[in-house]
Amino acid sequence: MGFKKLKRSKDSKKEIGEKKRKLISAPALMGGFIILIMVASAIGYMWSGGEEFRYKDFRFKRSESSNLWYSEINGQQVSFYSLPPDAGHVNVTEGVISTISGTKMIYITFDPNQTDLTYLDLTRFDLSENLPKYFDIYAVSGMTANYTGYALPIVTCENATAFLPVVYLKRGNKTEVYFEGNCIIAEAATSSDFIRIRDRIMYGLFGIIN
């Protein structure tokens, strides 16, 4: 695929130890922590109260402990950050959802030099966990440039093919998911819009939003 191999350093044991501690950035750790909260909330979902909302044939209930929305879909409790009417405002180009659902493997990449990666990392972690869990799609994280805060392969839109899509999470001037060639651009106008993009993709894959 043309990926660059990570080079092994010949530094001292102390320096190697420092590098190991930098394999995951601070925003990435925060994203992982939030996911742990989501898992814990899902365990306690059945006996927690909360606000309810109905959309089409689906019933959503907000967890009082996490503020996440949960719905039973295909016999499984699935969590969302936003409800379908809110996530539905994210424009998704026709063919994006079918391209993702029609593959067995996908790359999720980003530019590590962007500022405020907290929500971007959360979205990347979340999709990497939930695409294989609910849709049997193996998701691999990458980055578009070398960065000492991550130990990930280099993946750019040039690596995208019709059979192996690349989703590129990026900040921009709009919140939209669209094609550039075979690459799927998930562009967010604000940092928090990444989680709305996550929800829009998940709702699309479940067939809740067309």
C-alpha cells in the first residue's frame, strides 16, 4: 500500500521507556477514557432512568450517568452522542454509507498536526471499536504524517481504492462527509462536530437515517 515503516531506535533503555510512554497522545488517552465511561454506562443502562425519545421505529433513552443515548438495535444496546434529527443535519454524499458497508476493511486516518485532537481521537477510537463490533468491518487507524505522539502507519487518501476505502478525519470550514476520488473526507467545522459525524455514519449504517 506504500506505507512507511516505523523505524526502531537504538537509544538507551531510558529513552526507549520515554518513547513507549508517548505511543498514545494525551488526547488519545482522553478518548480512551471516555470510551471506558461509555462501556461502564452501557452496563448500567438497564436500571438507570432518563429522558426518552422515539424516532421511526426506534426508542432512545438517555443514560443519567453518561448523557449518552441508547437504543436497542438488532438485539444490541447501541450508544449515540446525539439523536437522529441532530446527526441528520450532517450532509453525507450519496454512496458514502454504501461504500463503507460494502467493505470488510477500512482505514481511518487524520493529520496529527491538527490542534485539539480530543474529539477527533474519540471519533477514531469509537469507529475503530464499533465498525467491527456491529458491522464486521475491520478498521485500521493511520495518520497522514509522522508524529512522535502516535505509533501509527502513514495512510493518506492516495492509499484509498474502490475496494479499500480511507476515511480522512479533518477540520475544515463545514461539517460534511463526501468523496474525493476513492477517499471519504469526514470534515468537521468544529472539534465537537466529529462526534456528530460519528453518529451520522452509525445511523446510516444501521439504516436509521437514509
